[in-house]
Amino acid sequence: MRIKKTIQPPYLKEGDKVALISPAYWVLEEAILQAAEVLRGWGLQPVIGPHTTSLNVDAYAGTADERAADMLWALEDDSIKAILCSRGGYGSIHLLDRIPLEDYRKHPKWLIGHGDITTLLYTIAGSGVMSVHGPMAFQIAGGQEPASTLTRNILFGTLPQYRIAGNANNRSGHAEGILVGGNLSSYVTITGTKYHHLPEQDVILFIEEVEESLHAIDRLFYTLRLQLDFERVKGIIFGTFSSIKFDLQFGSVEQMLIAHLHDLEIPICCGFPVGSNSCLPLIEGAPCSLDVTPEKAVLTFNIEGTAQPCDIEEHPQLMKPEGRTI
């Protein structure tokens, strides 16, 4: 499959249906009901997948076939305009060979999630459709802000132009490309497979990780460099790296990874609050531009919609130092 241009799903309007499904781990019914109530407050009509709160082998939200059936139901029902994943964990990879790639282009709609859901987001981007790397149902139910409000705004057509203060590890420059990435371990899993057919354009890569060791992140990133054509990577955004075991002598995850990028003269933005604890929404598969200077970094989505400045400095709770373990 050769994709030259990604499809932007239609923005939502009041009264539209949004499906809540669980492609990976099981989630409490209470969280789903609370998220549904939030969606109603946004003027939307939540519909809950048949197996969203099922439990299989004390981990997954149903069998792989049941979870895939929920995804296909939400995808192929054209009255449903967006799909909100309940949580990540593990299990999204089970759905890949159960969902025809062409279905994503036949029924373009916003899929929202992150973490293990990166597997689906990247597959959808590879099929040529944009999606939202953002908070999941359990986080929206818990009132995670400003991520929830920004996600709602994106779904209705207001796009954040992110502005983040400078970081000592940043590398200045300007880049343009298709935004792809997400959780590093989930992303690496399918990079280089048949589900990795991105548009023949330059890319801006973003990654985050949680509960891994430095040596594991090092191995994952090296694997990514072997799998991904880094000549097409024109800029990199490092998100949050939470609860990391520092088993190598580096001051930070970014310091270690940047040491592996000395051969690339590209802008690098560090400390962007996207990850497990503070997941500001990003539009996966969208053309965007990244501008990094010593003072700040600016990420702009170059798609149809109304741009609205979002100064991350105004949300100090997002700028916590990374968690680490010894």
C-alpha cells in the first residue's frame, strides 16, 4: 500500500455518537460510565461496545476476537463519528490482523488513546488516516486536565498550537513532516512490518515510555533506528519518561538518546508533556511543523481547523521532573 496523503476525519458536531471500547486491558465499568457522562457534557452521545467491560484471563477486555469485534462495530457503523479507547496496558496488537487495513480509509473517524493503543494509532496512520494520541476514557473520567479539554477541542475543530519553554537538551531548528510515534515499546513492535506503510513524506517523530529501564529504552531506540528510515525523520519530540529505572550512568533518558543522534542535524524538543501521566493530545498522521530555539519550542498542526495558542508554561503541573528508580 502506497499512501501519498493522509485523510483527516470529519470534526464532530453536537449530538454525534462516540463509541467507548477496550482494545487492550479490562477497565472498571464505573470508569466507562463516568467517561460517558463527560462525553454527554461535551454535547456528544456515548455508545458503549458490547465487550468494553468484559474480562478475559484476568487481564484483557474480552478475547482477541471479542475486542476486534467491538473495534469493527465502532469503525464500520457510520453513525459513530469517533472512538474513545478505555485504557491501554497490553493487547492492542491482537487486533491488527483481525481488522482489514482498508476499513480505516473506508470509515475515517477519530480514534483516541495512547500507550498500548499506539499500536492501533500507528497502524491507522500507516493506512493513511489521522487519529488522536491523547487521554483515554479512564483519564477523562478522572478529570485529567488540560488534556481532556484540549482533546474535546480537537474533536470539534480547534487545534492547539503548543508552546513549551526551552530545555537544556533541546537542539534548535525547523522541521516539517507527518507526526508519528507514541509509546516506544508499542511503536517499535510494528515498525518495519506490513502495518508500517506511512505516506512517502518526511516525518516528525515523538516518543514516550513508562516503567522501563535505561538499557531497555536504549535497545528499543536502537531497534527503531534499524527499522525506520531516519533520513525521513526531520525532527524529534521526546515526551515524558515515567518511573524509569536508571541502570546506566546518564543524567536523563533524553541525554542518552540524544547521544545516539549525533549524526542527524535535526531539531529536538525535550520534555514535551505527552505520556502516561500528562498526555496532551497530538494528532497522529497530521502534517505539522516544529520550531525549536533556546527559549522555546512550538508545534503547529498544518491541517484544516482553527489554531489556538496553548502555552504549556501556564500548566505547571505538567512540567514535573521524570520519575526514576534506582
